[in-house]
Amino acid sequence: MAEHLADKKCVPCRGGVPPIKGRELEGLRKVVPQWTPVNEHHLTRAFKFPDFKQALDFVNKVGAVAEEQGHHPDILLSWGKAEITLWTHKIDGLTESDFIMAAKIDRLLGR
């Protein structure tokens, strides 16, 4: 199912849709289990690397996917670590595109 989600395209949110919560959120969370939903508002995940260069290379790959999808996460880069946070700003909550982007990011590492 994660592969199926990663094959989808993020859809630009124009607002006016309710954020994903409750059972729907839990169902999508099972597809990207390494991501943590925070207050049913955003998804976060920390990735660890052996050095800064590998973390930076990963962040650059995430940036390329974000540009391609038109869905841009918050990224914190530090030595050996990249933390990524996803949510849809237009509705101040989660949409399917956040889970699609999470699955695409996981796919970058073959996970």
C-alpha cells in the first residue's frame, strides 16, 4: 500500500476541505508507520545518517521531490540528521498529499 501511495501525485490544496483526522488519519498512518502524527495536525520523522554530507544529499533529494510535487515540507538539517515535518498550510492540517509526500520520501531511502 505504501508503494501505491508513493505512486500518487500530490494535489494542490485550494482550501475549503476539512483536515484528515481520526480513523482516516490512523488508516493512512499505517501506510507510513515511521512517521509520527502530532496533534492530528502534522507528520514528522527524523532520519539519521553517518555524516553531514549524506544528510545533505538526502535533503537535496527531498527538495527535488518537493519541487516536482509542489508540496514543500519543513526541513531541519544538522550533522548526521534530517528532520522533516509535513502538513498542508492552506488548511492548517493534514491532507492525503502529506501522506503521499511521506511515502515518496520513504521511497528515497528504499524503505
